[in-house]
Amino acid sequence: MEETEYAFLRSRGLRVVLHDELGTLGFPRLTASLKINQPLVLGDCVKVKLKLVEIDGKQIVYEFEIVDQNRSVAVEGRFCVAVCRFPDDAPPYAVLTPQHVMDALLGET
């Protein structure tokens, strides 16, 4: 699921770690959940589907489905992330999602 999230960000012109005039931004997890409907085995061919379900300025929520070769949903997941600043000399802190990040996530330019 994490790799799919990263691919989604890249597809929207973003990265997991961003830099702007104010410094470094990132997307740390607030919560992650997983429901296993059926086991998968290492080497199984699966498709991971990502859906952006919420972006409210304070958090971003993704839902995932991992679908097996029989098109059954083997795993369902959910990530909730925040946008944080990562100053060099202080602990990270949450910020409102910058408009350019919201626009990119929503596919708006």
C-alpha cells in the first residue's frame, strides 16, 4: 500500500519529501489500518487500488484494496496522513495542507 501511495504522489508531481521556500515538508502517518479478508502468499500477483477519500486541509485519507488474481479483495486498508514541516533545528509539526499540494492531489492545476 505504501508503494502505491508513493506512486500516486509521483503521478501527481509530488514526492514523499517536498522542499519549498519555507523548508522541508512530508506526509507522516497519523493512522493506518488493515483488514485481511484472505491470506496472500509471497509471490502472489496482486493489484493495489488507491482511492483518495478525504482531503480537508488538515489530513489526507487514502483507502486501498489489494485484489488477487481472482479479482477478490484480499486486503482492505486505510492511511490517514498529515502534512508536516521538518525544521532542521526543531521537532516536526503539522501544518495546513498547502494549496499547491491540494491542487496536485485533486488533479487540479
